[in-house]
Amino acid sequence: MTVTVVGIGGSVRPDSQSERAMHAVLAGAREAGAKVQAIGGESLILPFYDPHLTERTDAARELVAALRVADGVVLSSPGYHGTISGLLKNAVDYVEDLRDDERPYLDGRAVGCVGAAYGWQASVTTLQALRSVVHSLRGWPTPLGAAVNSSEVRFGPEGECSDPKLAGTLSTIGAQLVEFAEKRR
């Protein structure tokens, strides 16, 4: 059975650096044999999560359905004021809809984390925040995470990276997602 890896991230800005970095991780997962799905940009414009409301928009239902079947997840966020974007945080809040599943939240799933910002401080603190969120959702952050300083690196539309070392890191995160998922089976 093929491993499924779902990437969530980016910003509402088309082709943001964080979304392109997410695509680079997904490319690494694809190369390792996974089926991948990216959810970013406008697909993440969701109503504020409210656990008391049971109605969901189509986009919210699609996000939750993708996470429900995911063997691995990539979370990639721009660094806004030293932490993850509100857009990504709100999307991650919808993981609460998985609370009563056989695999609640992100339980037993590897999660690759990428923080991207214009500078080291915000990219590193964003990465740290993502890893904390993953722990809170019972996920397993991959051993390798990525802090992307977008003042020093550029990505092409499919995630091609101008920095070979960072490109290797992002690809390795994708491979770690697949490796972990295969071992968990």
C-alpha cells in the first residue's frame, strides 16, 4: 500500500516561499514512493475554527478528509511576528475534528515542519512553534526540520531550491516522512 503524505501551508500570497518549500518536501516524499497532496494558499482560507459548530465549508471538509487518511503530514508556515501564521494555525485547529477518530488528531503520524521567514530569528522560532503544535496533536515531528531564511534562498515554482544544502534537507524531511510511515505499518 502506498504511503500518503499531505502538505499544508503557505500563505494567501500565490507561490509564497513557505509553500514552495512545502512542495520541495513533498517532492522528497514522492521520490521516496509516496502519493502526495498539497493544500495551500486560498484552500486554507477557512472560517475561524469553532468546535461548537458542526457545519463545515467544502474546503474545511476536504482538509479534514485529507488529514484523516494521511500517513504523514508536512506543515510549512511563514514566520509572522516570530511564530506561525494565523492562516496555518486556523487550518491546524481543524485537526480537532479528528478527536474521536480511531487515530485521533495526528496520532502516530510523522510530521515534517518548515518555518520560512526573512531572517533567521523568525524562521527558527516558527519552526519551534510548529514542532510544539505537532507534539500537542500527538504527532511525531521528523528528526529533521527546516528553518528557511528567505533572505538567503529562493525557490522555483515546483520547489527547486537555490541552496543545495537546504534542498537536501527538505528532500530528507520528505524521505523521513515516508520511512516513518512505512515502519508504522
